[in-house]
Amino acid sequence: MTTITARPFSSNGEVMLYTLKNQHGMEVSISSLGAAIVSVLVPDRDGVMADVVLGYDTPEEYRAGSAYLGATVGRCANRISGGCFSLNGREHQLTRNEDGKTHLHGGACGFSHRIWKGKIVESDHGQALVMLLVSPDGDEGYPGTLKATVVFSLTSLGELILSYWALSDQDTLCSLTNHSYFNLGGQGSGDILGHELQIFAKKAVEADADHLPSGQLVPVAGTPLDFSKARRVGERIREGSFMLPQYGGYDHCYALDGGVCEEPRACALLTHPESGRYLFCRTTAPGVQLYTANALQASGKGGALYGAYSGLCLETQFFPDAVHHPQWPSPVLKAGAPWDSVTIYQFGVKGR
């Protein structure tokens, strides 16, 4: 059964670090700053442990960082065109924190840069960590006071379960996600181009050079976006077609088969052939953003230098700018109606 320990992460005790550990020695550490996944320690086929998520050593680096390493992102993940939207006949202007024209990942000081309140509770898997945050009316331009929670659970099967829940007193937008960068060879070990990836989706969101969608979902079959069968991440990443050149790699939202689901279904399978480690992602969300850290430049844990392709993200969420495309699943959260979503990152080893 999972146990949790807590200790100060910052020198003044303002930021806490919680470590979940299951009976097989797998450990996951989560910071109250940004409800961020700081580390995930898992074994390879020989039992050698490695930390497989990118991150920083101190809260100060998380505050200063702009790459959302490991963070819980909200109030609405991804981009909103023009940083504005209309709801119930009223226009809402959000913070434009990307090039002064687009709202990205909840704004200049979104959920990723807030201190969440941590609480250890009992669950079916032993102890679980509940992170709570209250976002006031007008926060970054969003209407309504939103109460958000993320429950982090670690199972004996190597599953890290993220259970999201939110409630607002006014109609608003809500799409929470986690922005961890995974490298199954170990953080700081090199790039992820040799990882093998499968995504359970037939279509992806068509977008322009500013990552804003046209409103069309396009088939991925035969294109560089086609991961319907497992293949190396770097196999077609530099091909000069289908939106890849303008992004420098993958930064695409896939429309998962089945749309919004009541129960988590297969989303993606990531494998590192050298170590045997794998990550199997399941979710109830309608989409997943694949990002291969194309623009990443950071100094991370233990002095590791993170550059392009040092990790990849599997951000489960609504489609980008979905509020402007009524044909897609809607991120609108009605007043008094609870919002929930579940994503499971299951770690394991092949060939052991």
C-alpha cells in the first residue's frame, strides 16, 4: 500500500514536497507549488532506478521557469485565440501571455504558478494526496470563483492516477492537465527520439503557425503524425510536411478515439527499448497534446541541461481553442455542475 511523507521544499516552509511510495519502491514526488510532479523513480529491466520526468531542484527555479515542467495547468490548458471568448452574451478578456496576442495555459500566473494546499487522505491504494486550489472570480480574466482539486494516487501496479475535479459559482471554462516531460531513459540522459510511441487516435487538430486550430480534424494516416502503430519518435520528426517544420517537432493535439469518456481508455504507449521501461497512458479526456520539447532550454535537476527533445509531454485535455469551435467537446463548465476528468500514467518494464 502507498505511503506518503511530507517535508518543506522551500527554506521558509511555504512550499511542501510530498513523496508517494508504493510497496515495490516506486516513488513520486509532488510539489505544492503548481501541484507539480517533481520526480518519478521507476526501475529498468535490471532493477536500476531512474527519475523519468524533467524538473528542477528548487521552488525558485519552478517559479522562474516558463516550460511548465511537471505542473498542473489551468484554468484552461493550451491556447485561446485572441485571449478572449464570449459566454452567455458577455465578452471575457483573458491575459494574453504568449506574444501579447494569445492566452496560454491559464495566463501569466495560472495554476502552474500557484501554491496549492496539500492534504493526505486514505484511499483504496493506501494514502493519496489531495491538492486544492481556489481561483477567485476574475482570475486572469476568467469569470466565477473556481474550486479545483487534483487527487494523486499511486497503485501497486505502477499507476499514477490523476483525478481532477472542479466546481464554479458562475459559468466559466475549465480544462486541467498535467505538463510533465517524460524521458524513460532518465532525466538528463539525452533525447527521446529513440523512444517508441503509439497514440490511439485516427485524427489530429489542424492548426496554423501560431498553433491555433482551423476547426478541422484531419486524418493522420500516412503522415508524420501517424503513431497508430508504435514507431520511433524521431523517425519522421524532421520531415518537411504537415505542420512539422513550423513547430520544430511535434506540438499537436490528437483527437482520441471515443471523445469524452466516463472511464479511462487507452491514450498512448511510450517505450524506451534500451531500458525496457514503458509508460501507458489512459484518460477520460477527448484529446492529448503531444509535445516533444522543441523549444526547451533549461538547466534542470542535478545540473542536467535540457534542450530540444529532452523529454516529451502527453497532455490530456480538451482541444486547443475549443471555446471557439462549437463542433468540438466544450470546455464550458456550468455553474454548480461538477467537472471531473481522470488520467492514468502507468509505468512498467518490458522484457524483465
